Amino acid sequence: AQPAPTPATPEQPAPPPAQPEAQAEEAKGGGFKKVLITFAALLVIVGIGLGAMFGHRYLKERDPATHLQRAKDAMKAENYDKAREEFNRAIDLKKDGPYIEAEAGLAELFEKTNKLDEAVKAYKKLIDLDKNNVAHYERLGKVYEKQGKRKEAVETYEGIIAIKKDDPTGYRALADVCIKWGGECKDPKEATFFIDKAIGACEGVVKLDPEDDETITAIGMLLMQKGQTAKAEDRFRKAVKINKDNAKAHYGLGKLYMKRQDFQRAFDEMQKALTLDRNLTDARLDIAQTYVILMKTDDQAIAWCKNVVAAMPKSSKAYQYLGNVYLNANKVDEAATALKKALDLDPGNGVAKNLFTQAQQRGGKVK
């Protein structure tokens, strides 16, 4: 039997065509959604950007190097309060150990602003943190010098020598300060202490550099101060052998010969020294003195002393020597004038006073 035919599915009626108003509403809703999506995306982008920017700023503010650079810039601008704040901030933020550069900057700031007690503490802290850096010892020594703490300065420079025996830095620093103080001290015992320290430091330099003629000359000068003229002469001659143009060594020989009253040799060495170094003003004065001692009365002696006065117009001794040479040449008016000037510059110059009296007694009048 034939199967029964499948009944036909009735056709679905087509949806009614959309009305124009509905189409417009749907399009409006879709556009609004797109605007919202776009706006949300922009917010996300802006948020990410702001987050990155503020995050970068936050990280930068937490970076010790940022504050160190700000401190350096403030130092250059001489804004020391700001510099101190930034140095301290850099030190506080450094978590992986001491911030030596910032600590050194802070110590320098204290020194520069004349807060010397704080500078001493800061440099001592640096030495504790960075024991083998001789620069910290050098700066601490300089601060002690400013404070007039000579003993502490000497001990600090000796600390450099203890760290680096093969480096002349500590020896030179110690020698420089001890030579200076040895010349300034009025107490003979204290002066001798510093002179001996200076000699020892200079010997340390020469041990490291046997051809250092300048330091060898310095030792000669120090030995002469102690009255050890034979040893001093040996050093001066050694310096000249190394460097025949060492003006200070020739000057030292001249001073030494003056002490021995060998005035012609003294005069010759002084002349040689001054030929090599025209800035040795003390040599000019000493040559003038040798003219007086040698009773030189010629035009050369007078011209020399006049040149010394021109070079050293505030030196009472320069006018004293000029007056003395004039007096020896029997030029009493010129002598009285020069000697009066010497007394104007230094009323306590007893030699000039006696010579002035002699010039007046011989009829000399001040011009």
C-alpha cells in the first residue's frame, strides 16, 4: 500500500514591515551604546596613563639618586637649606647600605656653611662607613685646621699615612700643616714639635720619591730653622744637584751663608735664586740687606734698594735698607726721608729709629 502523503506545512506569515519610528529608536539605542563603549575605553586608557604617570612619579620620589641630584643642584645654587633636606632624604631612602656620596655631600655642606662641629661629626661618620678613603681624612684634617685644633689635625693626617704608607698624600698634608704651624708658633717647644713632625713627613715623601728636589729643599729650610746648618747645606746641595734651576734651594744656600756671615757667597746665591724666580720677594729684601752689610754705596746698591721699595711698598725693612745705603753713601736727606717712611710703616722698628737719628744728627732733612 502506498504511504499516505505528508501534509503540507502551512507557510508562516512574514513579519510585518518595521515602522519607521521603531527603526529610528533602535538605531538611536545602538549609537548610544557605541558612545558608552568608546567613553569607557577612553577612561581605561586615561586611567592607565595617569596610573603610569603617577606611578613613575612615586617611584622617582622614592629613588635616592633623584634626591641626591636635587641636593647637588641646590648646592650649586647656594640654597643650602634645600640641599641639606635633599641630602638627608637621599640618605633615608637608601635601604641597601650607606649612601656614601650623599653623606660626603652633607659633610661638605656643613664645612661650606661654617658649621664646623657638625662637619667634624659628618666626616667622622664617613670615616666609620668608608675607612680606607683618604679623602675623608683630608677633609676632616682641613676642618680641624679651621678650628685651630692642631693636635687633632696632625693625628688625622697621620691616619692617612697609616692607611697608605706608599702614598705621599698623607705625608704631604702633614708636612704642609706642620711647616705652617712651626713658623707661626711663638712657643719654642711647640714650634720644635711641629718642625720635627714636618721633617719626618718630608722624609716620608723623599723615601717614596728620592728625586723630589722641592721636598728636599723644604727639609733643608726646616733643618736651618733648627740651627742644623751643616745638614741643611747638604740638603740644599742635593736639591741643586737634582735640579740646578731650583730657585728655593739657591735661596736656602744664600740664607745659610748669611747666618755664617759669608755675605759675598750669600749675595751670589740670592742673585742666582732671584734670576731663576723673580717672585722670590724675600730674596730681594735679603740682597738689599747684603748690600748694607757689605757697605755698598754705589749706584747699583741704591738702585737695587729702590727697586725693592717699589716691589714692597709696605715693607718697613725695605725702606730701612734703602735709608741705610743712602746713609753709607752720605746722602743724608735721602736717608732721612727713607728712614722716616720706614718708621711710619712700623713705629717699632728700632734699627730704623737709630739710623734716622744718625741721619738727623748729620744734618739730614726729610723731603
